[in-house]
Amino acid sequence: MKALYLSLWCALSGAALGCVSGLPDELPYGCQTQEDCGGDNYVCTVLPDSRRYCCLPSDEQCNGIDDNCDGIVDNVSSGSCNK
């Protein structure tokens, strides 16, 4: 259920609250374990500052978002992102 709410939150808030350009200071749906993320392929991701949040992995792109849920924004395997 948390996964559904996370998806809706990002769809409704967009860039204004950080979904498009990274993450807001107050992360949506914090977690301590994978089970906290409610399934549906969401994972509990650890950021470099040790905060955790539920994330749905996809292929990493140069878009200011941690698409692959490894805690690092825009770390594409094909090279660096030019912005």
C-alpha cells in the first residue's frame, strides 16, 4: 500500500516537492527494511547521508533522479550526465 501512495505522491507533487529533481528533505515513506515498502518491487534504499526511503527501481537516466535506487543520482553506466 505504501508503494501506491508513494507513486501517487510523486505523480501529484512533481518537481515542486522533489520527485523530478531529486528528493525532498523529508523523504516520503521512510523505511528500515524491504518489508516496510509494501512489496510491488519497491526496495528500501539508503542514501549517502544514511536516510532510507522506498524506491521503485528502473533504468538509470540523466534526469536528476535516483532511478535505479542505489542511493546515487544520475550514475549512468554509459558515462557522465552533461547538464
